[in-house]
Amino acid sequence: DLLSKYSDYLELTPNNRVLCNITNHEMPLNYEIILQHINSKKFKKHIEWYTKDYTIYEPFIVANKKGDSRKLFCTLTRQLINKIPEEVENHVNGKRFQRLKVEYLEKKKAN
């Protein structure tokens, strides 16, 4: 039941163990152990952070194409941002980002 519910993240290996694709944690096929892993802090944070839709910030905040897939890239400030919703919000609401966004939109409007 848990394996079918979390089939995107958990898979059964040929040696009858469960592998978590998120944390690379391998555990025995035991309901209590799998439930404990699913309720763990690391698993919950990863689900919350890395499955959020960040396309609402495009074209200014885009997926990082070089290297770390756990980061986003700001095209205005040329900075890497962790895929943590709070950090992305802080960046987007920051003075530097707001100033550069206004400059970009004015320049685009003039052309």
C-alpha cells in the first residue's frame, strides 16, 4: 500500500528491499520501517522543496542548467538560489531583484 502510494519515490529492488529515490536510502521491506522513513524530516523536506512548481517565477528564475539540479538560477542577478520556497521568496522580494526587474521591464518597454 505504501509502495503504491509513494511509487514516484520508493521502488522495490530485486533483492526484496525498498529503495528511496530521494534519499538513496535502502531499507528492508517492512511496513513500520518504510512508514518511519516516509515520516522522516529529510523525506518531508525534500518532497516539499523539490516538487514545488517554480515556473511562476519565469523568465527571471529558471532551472539551473549547469551542475546542481537542486538550485535555480536568477537571470537578473546572475545568482544561484536553493530550491527552498522561503529562499526563493526572499530573493524575489529583495531590493536588488526588484530594482533590476524594474530596469529590465522599462528597457523592454522602450524597445
